[in-house]
Amino acid sequence: MRPIVAIIGRPNVGKSTLFNRFTRKKKAIVIDEPGATRDRNYEDCTWNDRNFILIDTGGFEPVSTEQMLIQMREQTSLAIEEADIIIFLMNGKEGLTPSDEEITKILREVEKPTFFVINKIDGPKHEGLAYEFYRLGIERFYTISAEHGVGVGELMSDVVDHLPFPIAADEDEDRIRIAVIGKPNVGKSSLINKILGFERTIVNPIPGTTRDAIDTPFELNDRKYLLIDTAGIRRKSKISITLEKYSIIQALKTISRSDIALILVDAEEGITDQDTKIAGLAFERGVVCIIVINKWDLLEKDVGTTGNYVKDIKDKLKFLYFAPILFVSALTGQRVLKIFDTLETAYNQYTKRIKTSLLNKKVREFLEMNPPPRYQHKEHNFSYVTQTSVKPPTFVFFVREPKAVHFSYQRYLTNKIREEFGFDQVPIKIIFRKKNK
């Protein structure tokens, strides 16, 4: 699991600008895959060869002073709880505000590396704007310009120096790592308890890499598994506005360490926008996705219920068209064991390797059936293909010009590889590289 760095602060202090500076992207939210979340506020980052997840907690617009404090405490508390490192950003041009002072009081009680950063200090002539912030009694401030990059390198070098090193949750690589994800109250805990309640051998629980998480190794039908449990969304009396964001962060943590994501959906509610966002997280990270419709026993059904439900799922989760769909009741145990039959089939595909000779032979047939569009009035030659990795199965094509391969042709090759080699239930990845002359 990658460590988490959270940027917190009130609106208009430059959090998004700093976020994009760290991620080295003009727009951190832009992704091309259909259905994946487009309003995300997190990104995988690398700085000085250290990997971490960066989260921008976003701002809030207070309706009143009292509402401002409620929202500020709520958002800040959630970010603080989930993060390994905190960057508290303030606006040097606006000066010290009561909101900054309130957040600082909260941070004084936190035993985590915290970086107090004054933004919009664009050069030496603006350094004087930082002086009033010393009233907070903080020993070290970082003065930066997120827009122009001034001081950002020093800040990030110090941040990554304080990153915790990931802890391996289990040394046994033979275990299939299963994550149960979904929005609050869909039955994640019930499903986990039911899975662990079946007759099988449980190895001693071991601490996970996330706080308050217990990863449970167990065996079922002579197969070793590791159930990754982030303890779900704990009930919090004051969580309202940021509850969705909190569950997204929890899912992000869990997926990062898994091979299989069981995406739990409430049968009575159907697929919601938040379900789509969480499924998008798993899709983006290339793990096996199994859509599990829970509480199926509570639904009144007729002859067409299941078929209509499957159609609705496929309409709303088009990007997971290959994912198996199961209907279960975590409470009664109905069809829960069926998950493991499906999981085994998908995992075998997820770890399958195709011989290079066979792969090239079949791909040549695909190219002859449907040749790639011409490039610069010449044939667009595809010279060679090889499978470079599994989890997910990844195929590299060496071609004349990678940028000229249209998305529709990539989709054609993807579908043909799925059909020919039996990758119908898992994500696969295709990469185009320029062939050497």
C-alpha cells in the first residue's frame, strides 16, 4: 500500500494548483476511460523515486460562521485520520485567517508529520507576507508559489523523506488477495463475516499496512487467500458532507493491495453514482473486478428481474463489461460460496501467460482479417507482440507509429485477444511502442 499525503486548507489557497504541480499534470482529473470517475481528487505520485498517493481534500463554501466551522472540522478530521503525512496550505496574500488558526489547533493534537505551507509567495518581495503566520507558533514554515513552482521542490523532498515505507502484509505470494469494497451500508462487514464464518482453516490474523485494518489469511478448498479488510466505514455522528470522499479513500487503500475486488452493491438501491466511482477505482488499477449484488433476498422478483438487473448494471458500468456479476445474500449466506468459484476462474485468467510464438501467430491472423488503418499513406506495420506481465495480462505491440493507432483499433485487438485466449472475465492492457528501425 502506498503512503497517503493529504493537502488540507480552506478554499482558494491553491490546493488544486499544488496538487497538479506535484502530479506533474495540467489536469489531474482527466482520464480517457469511459465510466471511470472524472471528479477524483487523488493521484498516484512519484517524487525522488518514492511512490505515494496524493489527496486534495477540496474546499468548502460556508453558509455561516457556524457552518464553516462544522464543515472545516469534518473535512480536516477525515483527511488527518486517513493520511500518513499532512500538508496544510495557507494563502500568503490573504494573510492569516480564523480558519487557519482553527485548523492549526486541530493539527497540534496530531502525531503525524505535518508541513505548514504558505502559498502565493512568488518571490523575495513577497516574503514579508509570511511574517504574520508566525503568530501561530509553528517552528517551520515553507513558503512556496504553487503556480510558479518556487519552493515546491524543497517542500516535496522533505515530505518524501518522512514517508513511511510500505509494510508487506503477507510474505506468501501464493495467496489471492481479496478486497471487499463498496459504499457505506451495502453489507461489506456482513459479507466478510460470512466468508470467514464458513468452515475452513484460518491462519492467525496479521496487521495490514493501513491503520485499524486486519488482513486475514485463510484457506478454502485447498486454496490460500488473504482477505483485506479496512474495517469499513466506521459510524461517525458528524460525518455528512465528506462521507462519500471518506469511503472513496477507504476503497483506494484497499484496492491498492488486492488482486481481486469484490464490488458490493445494494440490490434495493441499484447502481448509484458512488458505486460507479468506486468501481472506476478498481478498473483504473487493473485488478479483477467481480460485481456482487448483495441483499438479493430482500428484492421482490419475477421472471425478468435478474435479466433487467444485469442490463442495468451493464448500461451503468460499461467500462466493466467483462466483469462477472453475482447475486448473493451476505446475511443468509445465499450463493456466497459461488463467489469463490467465479474468483478462481477469473484469477486463473488474471495470471495466465501466452507463449510468444502462439501470440504472434494469432495476432497476425487478426491483422489480416482487419488490417490497421494506413499511416501517412503507407501501411501501418505491426512487427511484433509479446506478453510482458500478468496481473493484469499486459501485451506490448511494436508498431511503426504508436500515436497513430486509433482507440477503435486498440479495442478491436483487445476484444480479439480476449476471445482467442480466454481473457473474458479480467482486464487486459495493451501498449504500443515504436519498433526499432
